[in-house]
Amino acid sequence: MANPKVDIYTKFGCGFCVRAKRLLDEKGVDYEEFDITMGGPKRDEMLERAPGARTVPQIFIGDTHVGGSDDLAALEREGRLDALLAG
């Protein structure tokens, strides 16, 4: 079974985005990054996938909306991130 797709919506100069991507990189996770600095259709897509989300990063693992950088780090601390990434 393939690992679930990981999407991360980011903005230029966002320290929390850098931190989230660093954690994913350290775990060897492939992810698709969408820069929504200038808005556009990917920002609209993010808001559709995560209604009410106004901050970045917004991270999705498969169909699961993880949330932001702190949420991703919490999953790692709790030992639940690897299972989510494995599908």
C-alpha cells in the first residue's frame, strides 16, 4: 500500500512553515508544497479543505487535516505521526 499524499500550504518567510517542512524532511517524507503568499486558487483550495483556517502552514496527510506546525510536532511527540504517514 502506498503512503498517503502529504500536502503543505505555505507562505514566503513563514518560520512555522520552515519548521514543519524540516520535520517532514528529517523523516524522509515526500510532500507537495503550495505557496499561497499571493493568494490565488491554491489559497481557495486550502480554505475549502480546511474551512476557517487562516494561518499557514496547513498540512494534510491523505484525507486527514493535521493542522499547523505545532499540530504536526505534537503528533510526532505523541508517537502518532509515523502511523499517520504510513497510512
